[in-house]
Amino acid sequence: MLPALPRLRPVRVLLAPLLALSLAACMPSQPIIAVPTFQVQSVRLTGLTLPPFSASATAYLTLQLLVNNPNPIPLHMANIAANVVLDGTEVAKINLPDVDLPARGSATQRADLSIPVTLATAANFLKVARGQQVSYRLDGTFTADLGLLGRPSFGPFTLVQGVLQQPAILP
């Protein structure tokens, strides 16, 4: 028989909660990787062709998107994919591959879109071309390339939203 075992039992009872508290204190209180944020620097209707001048109506839209990395490490975004929504109607898709974000920095991405104008979207493009306000939204997902940690995808959610209004390009 070992007489020392009964004396160690109270020590183990006291050490177990202490160990649990120590391990809990080591766990991060914030997520390890924070989600990047998105801002529209500019969105502009640069042209609108109508059927008398071309075979089909087309709207030309230029979008500059600022992607911010709040993390202390650089991130590689394998893909950013979004739907462009004007006044509740989806008008185009954007795909921005291979976006490199510096640690606690940002990167500007430009998308030049050629969008077929349909009966459902014509009124919105004409409003913008005449200098009137139209609400917009980018709904999308993005995939981060985290090396050994994998390629998690985030979303879908609204990346950014706002109001598009510019000087008139049509009377």
C-alpha cells in the first residue's frame, strides 16, 4: 500500500479548477482572423447604348472597390464574387480573383462591366443616365486562401450598399 495517495487527493481537487482557469485565460477573446471589409470608392455609369445605335442595349458601369484587411498578417483572397443589384434588381455579376491584402492594409479593385439592358433594368439605367438616384448593393461571397489552414468561404451577405447618382450623361 502507498500511504501518500490519500494526501495527494486534496491537492488534485485544488489543481483541477486552477488548470481550467489557466487554459481559459490562454484562449483568444477575439477571432483569430477578422473578416475583411469592403467600401465602394466610386461607381459610375460610363455609357449607355440603345438599340437605334447598336443591335442590343448595353450599360457600361465602372466600379472601384476598396478591400480592407484588419488583420496583423497579410491575406490572399482567392476570389471575391458579387451580384450587382440596382433598386432591388440584379443586373450583373462581378468576379475578382487573386486579391492580395497587406497586413492592416487595403487594396483597390476595379471592375469594368458591360451589362445587357433588359426590360426589367432599363428604367434604372435611364434614371442614372439622367442624373437621378438609384440605390445599389453588392451581395456576395469571398474565399480566403489561408495556406495550411485551408480556403474558407464567407457569405453570402451584403458586402456594401449605397446610392448611385452622377451628373447626367443623357438629356
